[in-house]
Amino acid sequence: MNTVTYQIEEIDAKETDAAITYAADVLRCGGLVVFPTETVYGLGGNALDPAASAKIYAAKGRPSDNPLIIHIADPKDAEAYTYTDPLYDSLAEHFMPGPLTVIMEARDNVPREVRAGLPTVAVRCPAHPLANRLIRAAGVPIAAPSANLSGKPSPTEGRHVRADMDGRVDVILDGGAASIGVESTIVKIEKDGGLLLLRPGGITVDDLRAVCPDIRVADAVTGALKEGQTVLSPGMKYRHYAPDAPLFLLDGDTEARIAYVKNAKGRVAVLSYREELPLLSDRDDLILLDVGGRQDTATQAHRLFSLLRDADALSPDVIFAPLPSMEGMGLALYNRMIRAAAHQILKL
Ligand code: AMP
Ligand code: MG
């Protein structure tokens, strides 16, 4: 397949209008379009066309039992595809458009391919102006997972999308770097009126609790291990968002982490907090990658997936990174990192 790539320089330029018009036509005709959002790039198809969903799963190499998120241009449009309720309305009022996905009971017009046979469907209204304009121009909701090959780190820049999707999709709209850099927060509205957090993201648990005090975090978010399981539980089947080189998370204070990295064998890449970079400078064969200041979780989220890809490009034998805290935005980082590391956490 020939992929047409548009480099979007200005959101209001004539060329941008032409690119959106073409991409919207492609979507309506059943094709695939990669588009930027504020979280990560999305791999979109017409959500009402089952054949388009099948193409999305094929392009990503994604198992078709993993449902897709429907992207809408206006929070009110959710009513056409789901049975919304007052809790949805208040979530929409506080957080939409933005990085929040809400799972609710699906109406019959949502193809089972989109929801992977589940009775529910996930809905999100992205804040990125290009995403918003593309959905409006297409005139249909857009089903879109992250635009990476299944298992790889999510794409946060046009170059990541081209590396994974060139030749697999009809159009790529390259709108530059994603501002948030980790995928949307996903919540499910439960039958009892509470919220279940299924994936942490840019909207934090505290943000959500302010709107709905009855919120529970699903065990899988922190990878809580069942009794009898060991802390170190490697295994490719848990790997997701993953670089090619093995990634280990270091759980210890600065001193312990620095000492560990300095003694590690082989070609070593390190994702390091900015304050700690100077402490590693006397071992000059390390590949050092700055993840941002220790407290600056927004920058860490913005850089995480890009750094994992950058680290891989330098062919290290191993990658080390600090285990993130679970506070605020840290929970989203923690959730992605434990999967990227296949739960390989080294307690120092
Ligand atoms: P991605 O689009 O790659 O960010 O992945 C979408 C995520 O949303 C996946 O983790 C799905 O399992 C999840 N998801 C989508 N729809 C549903 C649903 N109806 N119920 C539970 N999870 C869902
Ligand atoms: Mg994904």
C-alpha cells in the first residue's frame, strides 16, 4: 500500500484543509488514516464500518479481542453510540475534550468488531485540533487504537509513526510531537454508579475523585501480583509498550540505583532523572537518556515512549530506568513502565 504523508506545519493553512479533506474522504471510503492527538498518535478507521476495524487490527498486528476506542468530535455525540448518564455528563463537562476515555454500554449501531464482542464501548473526544477537524470532516466517528505495531511503544512523533506504519495505512497526518505522550485515562462507568479506573493517564485519580468520589483502581493497573507470585515475573506475554532490548526497573534510592548502573555489564542504556545525570558521568561508555526532572512527571510522560525507541536505536544490551512513584501522573508512568519491562523490577 502507498502511504501519503502530510507534514502539517500550520493548523489554519490551506494545505492543512486539503490534507484533512483528503484524509476524511479516505476514512469514508473505508481506508486508514494515522492522525495526531494530544495523547499519542491514533490509527483511525470509520468506526461504523466493520471492515475498517478489521483493517486496523491487521495493520497493527493486534489481536482482535482487544477492543478499539471510538473518537468523537463533540462529547454529546456519545449518546448516539452509548447509553450515557448524568455521571458521563459531569465527566464530559470537566474533562472533555481531553485525555479521558469513558466505557459505557454500547448501542446496537456499534459494530462488534470495534468492541471485540463486548456489550460495552469506549468513547473519547480528543482535544487536538487536527483530530477534532478530521472527525468533523469525516462525518463519522473514528475507531482508533495507538498507531504503533502491537507491543511496541506508542508513537508520540511523526517519525515513530512512519517507522511502524509506512506502507500499512493510506494516510499519515504528521502534526509534530504529542503534548501529553501517554495514552488516555480509561474509566468504566459501573452499574452501581461508581467509576473503575482501567488505565491511568493524563487525567489523574485525584482529578476524577473530585468529580466522582466513588472511584476504584483496577488491580491490573499496578500489576498487583497474586499471592504466591514472585516480584520478578518476566515473560514475554506481559510485554507491551516494549523496546527490543530488555528493560529493568530499578527500585531503590538514588545512591543504590547509581551504584547498580555503574557496575552493570555490557552496553548499558540508562533512562535517568536529570538531577542524576552528573552522578553517572564518570562511566563514559553509558548511553544516557534524560527523562526529565525527578518531580516533573509531565515531562517524563511526554518523553517516555520516545526515549524507549531512541534507546533501542542505539542497540544496547540492556536498558535501566528508575521505578516511577504511583502518585499523580506517576501512576500512568508506573503502569506503562512495568509492562514495557515485562514486570522485571530489581529491588535494590
Ligand atoms: P489503545 O487504543 O491502543 O490505546 O488501546 C485501547 C484500550 O482501551 C485497550 O487497552 C482496550 O482494552 C481498552 N478498551 C477499549 N474498549 C474497551 C471496553 N469496551 N472495555 C474495556 N476496555 C476497553
Ligand atoms: Mg495501544
